[in-house]
Amino acid sequence: MDPWTFWLGGALALGGGLLTVTRRNAVASVMWLIVAFVGMSTLFLGMDAGFIGVIQVLVYAGAIMVLFLFVIMLLNLTPSGLLRIDRPRWTTLGLASAAAFVALILAIVTGGELWTAGGGDEEAILQATGRDTLIEGGVLDVADQLFNAHVLPFEVASVLLLVAVVGAVALTKRKL
Amino acid sequence: MIAMDTTFLASSPALAALGEITTAHYVVLSSLIFAVGLFGVVTRKNAVVILMSLELMLNGANLAFVAFSRQHANLQGQVFVFFVIAVAAAEAAVALAIIIALNRVKGGVSLDDATELKG
């Protein structure tokens, strides 16, 4: 695993995420969230998950964030109105819950097998799984799983998306 | 996949510690990203920004999925991430429709205004 994809992607994802939740202008939040998603994509590519890394940019940074921008535009909030409603509250509660969650995960990770067995570096993984190479999540590999072992969930997901489209239209249309 | 010469990292002990990335690193990073999203959900009032923080939390979980998929040499984790992204897209579409409806009724997207269900 190349260390630089972890540090670069991690810095982009974490920095972008922090700026997303602290900017008071929603449009600035969208832009920083796109930076965070590009960082996540770097992390996925660094773990040889090519398919997930690409759809992260295409679907998340591309489609979903454009949808967010469209809605912010459609709401037509004045800049002062946007800032007025966005004075942060419950900062202590937010910090405490976030810190508690990280502490919980740290306690689990440092107390578990992952930590004592070298944290799962490349050699440890190859030894434990008895393989010559690490898995690669290319389009062909993931498609093989999706269309053979997981066909039914795949079809259910398509129905779910259809229901979401109908629901979104039903919610926003004034007269049906 | 993306190769770079990293032998210089071994030249100093401090840099060598940066050189070896393990699954544990990814799990801790994923918890940090999740925590940032959680902080956003708790502290913000703007419904659009809360939805964005939720997407950040889902991404933190996705990172753990891919890290463990690599750890166990099992692609099912990545298939699950595919479904998480599909559900996140559906969720974003419906939630943004609700936000537009909320804006029409209340004239704003502050969640403090939507208190009808409060007893």
C-alpha cells in the first residue's frame, strides 16, 4: 500500500469534511464536500478499489453534489438569511459525541487482533488469507460479484431508486 | 496501482513510521471522518448542510468497508459500498424534495422552524 495515497487522501477527506461542517455558507460547504469526496476517492484507489474510487467521483462528487447545488439555488435564500439560520449551537454536545465515537473505535482497534497482528499490513494480509496478491476491485471483479452472487439485491436497489424518483416528484409537485 | 518510490521514507525513523499503512490506519481515519460528520449533524441548523454531513458519515463507513474488504481479501465489502452509494443517492433525492417542501411551507430551511411533531 502506498503511504502517500493514505496521507494525501486522508488530509483531503478530513480537511474537506471539517471545512464542510464549519462553513456558514451552504455553497462553500458543497465545494468543500467535493474536495472531501475527491480525497475519499484517492483513498479507495490507494486500496486498489478502482471501481468504487471511480463511482465515488462520478456519482458523489458529480451527480449528488450538483443536485445539492441545484436545490440551494432553487431555495433562493438570501446570503444574510443563509447566515442567520446557520449560527452553530450545541457545539459542546457535538464535540463530546464525536470524541466519544472516536475514543470507542480507538479502544476497539487498539485492544483487538488488528493492532497486535501488525495492524494488517500487506504481508500480514497475504499470510492470513493465503494468497499471492491482494484483491483488486476492478470493474470486472465487482461486476462478477454483483451479477452472480448479488443479483437480487441489485434489482431491489433499482426498484428503490425508482421509488425515490416517484417520491421526490410527489413531494415537490404542487398539483399532481 | 499508483506506484511511487518510497524508499526515502526508511532513511529516518520518524519518516519510517509514516511509511507503513495498515488496515488499522484506515479504520481510525474512517472513524475520524464519521465523527466530523456526526459533529456537523448535531451542531448545524441548515437542513441542507445536515444532509451533507450525513453523506460524510456514510463515506466514513464506506472507507471501513473497503479497508476490511482488503484485509479479508473478500470483494463483498466493495459490493456493499456500491449498495450504500445507491441508497445514499435515493436518500439525497427524497431528502432534498422534503427540504424544498419545507421551504415552501416555512419559508426557510432551518430545522428549528419545523416543530409540528414536538409534543
